[in-house]
Amino acid sequence: MNWQKSTYSGGGDGDACVEIAATVARIAIRDSKAPTRATLSFPAPAFAALVDHLKAGEPALPPG
């Protein structure tokens, strides 16, 4: 996979961020501090919805 670091990476080695890799139908996410550990994988539309949700500054979980 071709992993890409966030443009919002921290200073220093730039390892205080997440990395993403796109496949044909899914987006994979991993912790740049532990690249050999587990990754998360989402269908591309679900990942796009997550990014839109985060950009909107909405709470992570609905109240309740």
C-alpha cells in the first residue's frame, strides 16, 4: 500500500499523526507511531462521511 501522512503531522519526525492508504474500494488508516500494528479499513463512502463529520466539528457520538 502507498501510505500518506496527514498534512497536519506534528513537528519533529512527523510521526504524531495517522496515515491513510487508498485501495480500489476501501480506505485504510494506521497510526504512524506504530505502522506495523493493526489498521482500520472503511468503504470509501463511509470514510468520506467520517471526514465530513469531523470537518463540521460535530460531536463524535450523538447525545443520549
